Amino acid sequence: MEQDYIPCEIEQKWQKIWDDTKVFQPEPDEREKFFITIPYPYLNGNLHAGHTRTFTIGDVIARYKRMQGYNVLFPMGFHVTGTPIVGLAELIANRDPQTMKVYSELHGIPIDILDTLVTPERIVEYFSKEAEKDMRSIGYSIDWRRKFTTTDPTYKKFIEWQFNLLYEKGLIVKGSHPVKWCPNDNNPVEDHDILHGEEATIVDYTLIKFEYNGIILPCATLRPETIFGVTNLWINPDIEHVKIKVEKNGKKEEWIVSREAYNKLTFTDRKIEFIENVPAASLIGIKVKNPLTGNYVITLPASFVKGENGSGIVMSVPAHAPFDYLALKDLYGQDLSNYGIKEDLRNIKLISLIEAKEFGEYPAVEAVQQLGVKDQNDPKAEEATKIVYRREFHGGVLKENTGKYAGMAVSKIKEVLTKDLINQGIGEVFYEFSEPVVCRCGTPCVVNMVEGQWFLNYSNPEWKDKVYRCIEKMDIIPEEYRVEFNNKVDWLKDKACARKKGLGTHLPFDNQWLIESLGDSTIYMTYYITNKFFARGIGPEHLTPKLFDYVLLGKGSLQKTAADTGLDEELIAQMKKDMDYWYPVDLRSSGKDLVPNHLLFFLFHHVAIFEEDKWPRSIAVNGFVSLEGQKMSKSKGPLLTLRTAVNKYGADISRLYILSSAEQTQDADWRNSGVEAAKKQVERFYSFAREIIEAGAVCGMCGELKLIDKWMLSRLQQRIRETNKDMLALRTRSALQNAFYLLLNDIKWYQKRGGSNLLYDILDTWVRLMAPFIPHVCEEIWHAMGHRGDDIVSLAPYPIFNPELIDKNAELAEELVDNTLEDIEEIIKVTKMTPKKVVLYTSPTWKKRIFQTALKMQSENELNGGVLIKKLMSDPANRTYGKDIPKFVQKIVSDINSMKMERLEMFAGYELDELEILRENKIFFEKEFGCPVEIYSADDPSYDPENKSKFAVPMRPAIYIE
RNA sequence: GCGAGGGUUGCCCAGUUGGUCAAAGGCGCCAGACUUAAGAUCUGGUAUCGAAGGAUUUCGUGGGUUCAAAUCCCACCCCUCGCACCA
């Protein structure tokens, strides 16, 4: 080994050896397989610290499983379908200043090359090469024979096959959906096209059609159930209203709405025709029919109604809506005769329809009174509304007067009721933004219905049921995410799966559309298996649907498939054999951002296409990476690329750092000071190994073992046990704590206590323990230890826990020494004295006996202070210490009571000769404190000037210092 | 608003089947060793009080359960992320 640790030399050397010897190119054999996949990266930039984290976790698992004896397949591909790469090519072609800056400086692309990346194809070619180079440089154990890019002609054949299959199964349907739309550009707006209102979401209101002389006055509401409590409608006399002709699904109606609402309606899936302006005054004071109850209610003037919200006409539910109540109250006693309203509005009776435990009959009235809201223009009215809505939504139940809906929870009613209203022709859905959205061009956006769109029918309940079943059977790591997955399945609606722009595969049954990029990356893990064969030169012309049917699903016959594809039977049989061997996916590990999209679709498509035995077995998710506390951004910075990290620190240090800096789901923060610390640790590991090897250390297990050796072995076993336990749960941080940091502390103590026999054995285990995490330096050490040829550490057996090497007495003995050491130090610190002599007194025999007796009683589950004291007192031999016994017993009993199981097991059969142990370590103590040390038993102290020996108890000797 | 996650000692971050938890590890800081010196490295210390191994107050806030709470229960406050046709 070299004197100094030089990462890049070691790393390049071993990467070449791994590649040359093809150790990570698995083929089916008799071993158990483990198929791990990480979502391939989307290549609109170089790989960054986020990728580094996710992929490194995957690689560590792959390496760990391999060392455990599994036949591990860990493949990788590149995702390029979709629009961002097309957009990036345009930006580069246009020399967009920010893009040029970010991609040259942060992504590290030489400017002369960047200048050439002006088409999507060139971008894909460039980044896929770079990404592979990067992943190799950090030592991922990927089988590169299987790589592909999602625009490969053969991959497109695979996607076409899949979408035809889904179409045949009726899982792809045609429909319309609402999008954010700029009327000026006549195009959908994406998030980066928005000037303000990025936060806006599309909210679905229910439109309820009140009727007046055959004309519809639609009211938009988020709470359609309140239709049962409507006492009147609100019309703002100061805004413009229009009468329009509305045609939807062939049904023609005449509506009256605000002018703004008319404008919005023209973008919906309705045909709209303007008829005439309608003076607001003519709309006030009329009687309109509640379409559900058939009751007639009056229309009244209100200033709080805004033309741009909803339809511009509002239904009034004063029992539950503070604004409605306030507006109504404001009209009490007012002269409304100019609207032709003569009746006394006090006669309008509030209608309560929701039972909520926080409120009585009229929640709106109570809230208004509690908050002291003055009128409809008081800002506190908003707050009152929120309070009432929130409480009613959570805990509210519908009352008897809602007919067949009585007893239903308010939180569940909206969907059901809206559907019923639509079916009866008296309701519709109306989409609106949660806040105003303005396009970059300055135009206010609208919700537009895109028609004739293709959807993946994820809302299909049978499909969802299968996914639930799949999740139930899977391991979700960490387990807390299971509920998240189930929630998201529940929440998922139909998803538009085709677009007009971007890279990708055309929909086979409707060629003008491109398959959306999340849809084409759901079951591609099978493609790694088949692509090993395709990549040897099988062209797309051979990849007929029958081939995929046979290889992936086992449908059809070998002969017919061969005839259909023109491929050899033997080759096809081999593909199928590989598929049957490797599938299903044992673990898909990914960043947590993919939970509500990719990982969900991954499950949906698997359950739709494959039989249950091919469903994924487990999913793991990990957190993000930030940079010195700042969020990273590919397009704006800050950004740390994988390459920058590896160039600066090396592969092993980057790996160790990213894995140890945060636990699985926690977000990690990449900090320079942290990497520097990791660097120090790896260097320390390296020089520890070098010193041992250069000293010519050999296996010490066969020689005679001292107590400290037994202690070391015992601790080592515990670290092995914990590391394996952590790896099983993918807790890489905790695994490293055990396999590296804690073990390092143990080794320090071992050496401090004069241990030396087992250094070679420790190293042998330690290198294997660390190999999945920092493989290059471990290979280097393993080689230096004399392993040659095929005997590389990447394929060496991972250490397993050996319970026979656990030695409780050795651990207790060291604990005694450590306790004593710390107590002496503490006394010196407090008294600030320089010791001239230290005297130790071990526990007297009677205390040890009592301790043992108490432990025994505890193990028989009958530890009781009183009983113990009586028992002791009855023994004449104990009379001498009679008055000390109760106090000591009390202490012992409470100590033992507060011990955990593990601790009690540790003490089970406690039989330590403390005097002997301390005497053996006399020289150690003398060295530590630089003065003579005398050791006595408290039974028989020949020197005890201050009578300290009486404080001696088991595991804590009494101390006298002068 | 809905859903999920989180608030720990100067900072980052462990620890939640309740009990060696004043609480791991790292950073920072302090002291010592080494060095001509600095750096690097190594050793020790780092809540408060204490001239004897102890005591006291801490784990977002306020209550509660328990012999015992960072850990369990209730309420509240604050922070981060997702909410879709975008990868």
C-alpha cells in the first residue's frame, strides 16, 4: 500500500479491474436472485448530489446483497422523453444567458461543447455519455450491458406494445380535462410560464341551476349540500350581468351570469352565445326556484358578491355562512321598494342543515357573535367563515331535512351530491382557480377544457383495488410511507397520458399523440432484462407484440413467436428464461419526490399487466439533498454535480459522506465541513489498515486470548449484528454508525487498553463490513492483505453475527475498568488535585452476595425489598452489617428495577472477581494517572485512612486519592 | 384548506417497544502533545453548580398518565414538502 491515501488512483484502478473482470454482469444461476432498480435519471443536465444520494443508496444495497451471496442485478438506463430537453435545446440554440451560465458553470459543460447542444438529440447523446461516465467514476456496480435510452427505436416498440395492451384492457379512455390556459397565447401555461399565481390550483365548484321563468341563474359553490339551507340568492346591483345561450352535450339552455363569468364559460366545454345585457335591478326581488327542493326563494342585493368569482350569482345560506347572515342582517329594516321588495326580511327564517358538535342551531350566527363581526364589509367576516367551514367540514353531519343524505358526513357529501345533481340535470361542475393566474404575457389566464384527450383510467376502482392489494403485500421502507402510498392511490384521478410536444413514442392507436413521459416509464425494469439481447443488434423490426407477449407474459408459443419475429427459438427461450429468473423487482429505491407520481404509476401498471407473482416486492424512498442549507436547482443553481464531488474528494469519501449525513427519509444537507470530516475518517481507516499490514500482523484468533481480546471480539459481534439489522431496513446512516464510527471507538479503546493480538482479525472483518460503502479503498486494503485473483472484497462474504463470541464477563470487566477510570477522573477534576497515590477498594463480599441474590429474585420475577431484607436478616452471618443492609437493599432494588432486559441479561449469573480484574490493570491505572495505585477489597483494606472503603459497591469500587 | 414529515444540548444531527439519557456522532470552541512556527494529526474537555465520584435544571409550549417521560396521552404554536397532467 502507498504511504498516503490517494483516492483517484485507487478508484480508477479498481473500477478498471471490476470492468475487465465483468464482476457486475450477472447471469441467471442456481443462487437466489436480487433485482434492484433505481429510477433512471432524466437527462436535462449532469447528475447532481440528489442523484448521488439515491443511486449510492441503491449501490450500497446491491453490494451488500451481493456479499450476502445473492445473485444481484443492478441495471441503469436514461430517461429523455418529455418536453424539458426540447425546451433546453431551444434555450441553448437561442443562447439564453441564464441557461448558458448555469450549464457552463454549474453543470461544468465546456463552452465549445455547450454551443453544439442545440437539438434534443445532441443533448441526449451528450448527457447519456456523461451520466454513464459519472456513475462509473463513483463506483456503482451497474451492469452496463443493459443500458438504454427511452428514445431507442427498440424501446419505442416496447412502449407501443404496452400501450396497446392497456388500451385493449380498456384502461386508456378518451375524455376532457381542465388546464390553465392563456387566451392570448391560445396555449396551456406551464408553471414557468406564469407571471403570478404559481400557487394557484384548479378547484372544482358545483354549479347549481336556480330557475326563473325557464331561465337559469347558476350559483357556484364549494359546498353543494348547503342547497338545503338556501333562503335567498344574492345579486350585486353594481356589476354587469348578461344573458347567454349555453349548449353542452347537445342540451341548450339560457343562463344569466356576470360578464366575467360569461367570459370564463366560453373556455369550458360548453358552446356559448351572447344574447343581451341584463340590468342587475331587474334580477333583484324576483322569486327563483330551488331546483332540488322546488321551493321558491327571493333574490336580494348584496355588495360582497364579486363578478369574477364563480357565476357572479351567489346562493345564500345564512344559517351556515357568516357572509350570508351578515348581508341579510344588513338589509333588515332597509327600504328595498325600488327593487319591488315590500316584505319584511325578518320573516326569512334561517334553515339549519348541519349538525356540528361545536355549534348549536345556527353556526354562522354564533361565529359572528363570538368574533363580534359588524357587517359584511368587516374583515373579520372572512375569519368567521373559515372557522365555521372548517368545523363543519371535519365534524359536521347532515340533518334530517337533507332527505336521503341525512346522517352523512359533510366531508363526504360533495362528490356524491354533485354527481346526483348532474344526473338530474340541475347541476354541473365548474372549474376555477384558487387564486388569479396571470400569464407571462400579462393576460389573465382561464381554465380551459381540453377535449379528446387520452387518459389512463387510474380512477377505475377495480384497478385501484389491485394496487391496494399490491401495497399490502409489499415491504414499504420506511413503513411510515405505507399510509402515504395508500392515500395517494385514493387521491389519484384519471391521468392525461398523451401530449403534442416533446420526445417520446407515438400512441399506437392514435398516431397524432405522443405518450406522456411518466406513462412510458412504469414497467421498463423488464426492458433491462430483454435489452441485454436487443443491444446485441436485434432491430426494432423483430420486436413484434407477440415477442413481448411471450417473453414478458408467457402468452403464445415459442414456435409461433419465433415465426412471428424471425428470431431464433433458442434466443427467445433464453430471453424468457432470464425474465422468469430476474422478475419481479425485489426493490425499487427512489427519492421521495416520486411517491405521488412515478412510484404510483409503477404500481398501477404492474398490477394491470402482470400476474401477481410478478408484482414488485418492495419500495424504498429517501429524502432530498440541499447544499449548505440551500435548495438545489438544476436550472438556476446552486448545484453540486456528482462529478464535482468525486473530482474534489474521490468516490469513497463522497459515498461515505452522503450515506452517513442523514437517515433514509430525512433530507440531507451537503456541507463542506462534513465532507472534510468524512475524508479524515477514510484516511484514518486507510492508515490503520496500512500500519497493521506493514507490521506483518497475522490472524490472532488461534493464539491465547486475553480478556481485552475477548472484549473486542464481543463488541465486534455486536457491531456486526447491528450493521446487518440496519442494512435490512436500509438505514445506511445507522449502519455506518455501527460499522464505522462506533467500531472505530471500540478499536481505540482496545488499543488504549493494550489490545494488539487481534488487529489483523479486526481489519479482516472491518474491511468486509465497510466494502459496500467505500468499495475502492476496501479492495485496495483487501488486496494488500494478500487476497489475489478472484478473491476481491466485492465478492467476499459479508460478516455475520456469531453469538458464540459474545462474552458478557469480558464486557462487564471492561465496564468496571472504564467506570473506575471515569470516577477517578471526575474526582481529580472536581478537587483539582494532582494525585500522589490512588487507592481502590472493591465491593465487600456481603454487598456482592446481596446484589447476586437480588438479581436472582428479579430473574424469578419476585424481587421485593422487604422480603429480601427479611431473608438477609434471618442469616446470622449478616448480623455484622445489619444496619447497613436496608439502605443498600433499597438502592440495589431500585437500580435493578430500572434495568432493561438487555441489561439484566448482561448481569445474569454475575460472578466477576473485581479485585482480580483491577489488580490485573494496576499498571494501566498507574500509567493513566502517573502515580502509584493500590488495590484492596473492602473486606480487608490494609490501608484506608479516610474510611472510604465503605462506599464500595459492585461495579463501583470506592476510591481514595491523596 | 387537505395529506405527510419535523421541532433535542452553540450549530448540524442521533435517540421514541418509557428505566445506565445530561442524552451518540460530527462541526465549532477550549486545553494539552507534536512542531522553530503555522497547518495537519493525536489526546482530553465542552448544560449549571460542586475541593470526592454528587446535586440541580433541560429535549417547541402548556397540561396529563406513571415509581419513572426526550420517549405515552390531550391541547396549542412553529417549520418543511406534495396537492397533478410537470419531469
